[in-house]
Amino acid sequence: MNRTRKSLRHDKRGFTGLEAAIVLTAFVVVAAVFSYVVLNAGFFTTQKSKEVIHTGVEQATSSAELTGDVTGYGNTTANKLTGVRFYLELTAGEHPMDLATTTMAYTSENAHVGNVTYTTSIAETVLKTGNDTGSWSYTILGSDGDSLLEKGEKVEISMVLPENGVAANKRFSIEVKPATGATIAVTRTAPASIDAVMNLH
């Protein structure tokens, strides 16, 4: 018994170099795997944040802007503003805007139409009379034959106002709603004296 205790006390063997190397390698491998997992999670989070920011900026910025005057057309007999025509073009750096997926909304003191009916074309005589009430059309100037508003092009938008038009001195708003990007609002007031053709301010 005493001999066993004595042999244990005098046994001073420790790690050999090979054993130490194996343990050190194991620590390095575990640390490397852990670092990879942490970095991968960080990269994934960063990428998602980038996508969210990009989507937010895309939705918040307007694809197109109003260019030129807003022309009003009136029914002088009824003394009402019955039609509107205006032009849009792309803002700097924006992607093409698809007019085929664009919708229009109209709001006045007496009415709100969330989705005004699209029609292929509207004659100026119809804008002046308001016969085809509550409809809109577009014509891309300089178009290459598609429905995309692209750089260097302008789109002419015509609308026969819903509810038989707007009375003198009444305010109204037209909202152009592209599939992506912010809504473009055109807000004007019908003049006190209704003419056949007017420049709306």
C-alpha cells in the first residue's frame, strides 16, 4: 500500500508534445468553426438590412415627376371643369415606369374614386364636354412601342373627371399610382371662371 502511494507521488509525467499539439489543434478548430458561424450570421443580417433599406428607398422615391403645365378643359355651359391633361417624365436615375400596371385615383370635396377606369384614348372634345365621365388614358411621346416610360420619353395623361367634373373654385386631386415607387399627386383648384381650355395653377 505504501509502495503504491510512493509510486504515485513520484510519478511526474505530464503532457507530451504530441498531446499538447492535439489539444491545441482541437481548440483552434472549435474556435474557427465558432468564428465562421458568427461571421456568417453577421453577413446574413447585413445583407437582409441592405435589402430592407433598398426596398424602402425604392418605395419612398417617386419614379416620375410632373413636367410642364396642367391643362384644364371645361364645359362652359355647365360651368364645370370636366377634363385635365398633364405630362410626366422619369426622375433622374429611376428605372422605367410601366404605365400598363399604373392606376389612377381621384378625390374632390364630393367624391373619391380609388381606381379610375382606363380607356385607350380620350379626344379633346370629350375632355371639354365630360361625356365619358370618370376615365383616363395615356400616350407616351417618343415611345419605342411598349408601355414603359423610359429615359428621354414623356407620357401625356388625360382624364375625364368623375362625377361630371368640378365646380368653380373647388379643389381636386389626381393620384398617379405606379406599381413601384411613391404616388405622384397632382392637386389643383378649378378657376372662378370656367373656359373651354385653361392653365390650372
